[in-house]
Amino acid sequence: MGFKNKFTGVIITLTLLISVLSSLYLFDFSSMAAPGTVTVVIDPGHGGNDGTNLGAVYNGYMEKELTLKVANAMKSELEKYDGVTVYMTRTSDHFLSLEDRAKYAKEVGADFVFSIHFNASSEHNFYGSEVWCSSVGDYYKKGYEFGLLEQNELSALGLYQKGVKTKVGTKGDYYGVIRQCVARGIPCDIIEHCYLDHGYDLQHLNSKDFTTALGISDATAVAKYFKLKSKDGKTDFSKLTYTTVKKPSGVVFHDTTDPDTCSIQVLAYDSASRNALIELTAKDKQSPIIYFSYSHDGGNTFCPLGMWDRTKDTQSFNIKIPSGKSSANIVVRAYNNYELFKDSNGVAIETR
Ligand SMILES: [Zn+2]
């Protein structure tokens, strides 16, 4: 390009330089809202009065109400920290689509969305907490890192931890709120705190102020994740280190196959107490074994799910054979953390 004179050229160059510099400055500024501040959106799952989006409803609990209680407790706890601005997708009982929740998060400049939920299962046999994160790139990395922190907090409340997981559907991430947030450049985790239809979790839920405790745990995990300091100076996570997760190059698919190994042997049988000592070996390369259950009638009926120590592949336990039976056929079922199970070989025990 030719300038009319040297002077005009210098002016144009300076103007360009200033505009480039100021746009860089503005870009930095706008992407950080207020510098050093993170923006968190809490999304209380479900809601609305037309009866279509109550979430799980069991034992006098309604998911849409619990999620709001936990979210309120989480917000007030998180606001005790410096450097964080907290928004909620809803503060009352009304319907919001998953897309609207993500749109709102985008509008307020969310750095992370935490979607608050409670669980239930069709057979009412599962219990514990699980965290769902995105299956792609940085969203996976961030989601998984937060999930590990969240699990530690929930575990400290006595809840069994099922794991941090991804689930992929035909459109990408299976869960709509995660998919809609990721489409807008925002990491999002779903926290399924516990089951409303299982006694093991209900004993916690029925205890006083448990929803408040859950909200405080969620907020603490967020404060740890963003390395926040409390306003009163009593809590300082700024120097905290936690497990980091590698950014995956491709999509992190979920496990779709049942456990690789589930086999048993009877180590001993005591006819006086009718106790059989069973040794179970259960393994799955893709996902951890988290529950096991046994049957003494060849697999017709199973006992409630027991917790599996996932640091060991082989464990032993006692099974009491009901009195009045002259023989028993033991079968053990092992579940991975995608709730897929495998039945063991059967072993007959003569009890006479
Ligand atoms: Zn839900």
C-alpha cells in the first residue's frame, strides 16, 4: 500500500498499533470479567409445577426440591470465598430446558457449570454418588479433575463413590446439560449426590441438615478446584495441589461391556454355623468393579449389593446358607461402575 506522505503513514501505523493493543487489552479483560475472579453457575436440576420435571420422587423426597436446597447451601458456602461470582440457573420452582440453562451460563460468562442432581435406579438396587463429565478434550480434563475433588468431599460424608464417568450418545455427550454447555465453551459436571430409592443412602439423607452438608461439600470441592481463599482468611486452598488429568486427544468413550472376570471358589464350609467362605475374583479392564452380590439359589434371587474394595481383584466373604436347605448353589454377581454385571460360575454346597 502507498501512503501520500511519510507523516500520514506514521499516523496510520500508530493508529493501527493502538487499536491492536487496545483490542488485545479489551480481549484479555472481557474474557476474565473481573481479573482474578471465577464465575460459577450452579444448576439445580429439574423444576416446574406441571408435574413433568420433578426428577426422582421416592420416600417423601422430590429431586427438584432437594436440588434447590443443595444449590442454595452451595451458593452461600461458596460466597464465603474471595474471587468467585456465583449464579444459579433457577432460584424457584419453575421449568427450564437444558439448553436454557446452558444459554444462561453463557450469558453470565460461566467458567464452570455444576448441575445438581439426585439419583434413582429402576431396580432400586444401587446406592452412592457419581459425577458425570464431558467426554472431550479440556472439558473432560477439567470435569474429571473436579469430579475427583467432589468424590473426596462426598465420601467424607459417608456416601459410597461410584466414580467420575463419561457417557457418549449419538450427538456427543449423552447428557443434555453437559452437551449444551460444552457447545458454548463451558465445562459442566453433573453431580448425582445419592439415591432417593435405596436405604443405604436414605439413612444419610434422613439425617439432620444433610442437604446443607451436601451443598457445603459441593462448594468446598469448587473452592479447592479453583484454589480459592475464604474471606475470613480461615481457609486457604491457593497452594493446594490435586490430581491432574491429561487432556485426551479423542473422545473418552464409556464402558459398554460387562466385567471381564467373575469367578468364585468355596474356601470352606462350616456346617454348624452354615457359613460358606467364598473367594471372588472380579476384574474389568475398562472400569472398576464397584458392587457384588450373591445368590444361594443358583441365581434366582440375589442379596443387596455389597461394596467392593476396588484396590483388590480377589476378596473373600461369608455367605450364610438358610436353614432347612439340604443344598445350595452359590452364584456371585460383580458389577462395574457402569452397572453392567457378570455372573460367576455356580458352586454347589451340600449342607447335610
Ligand atoms: Zn436429575
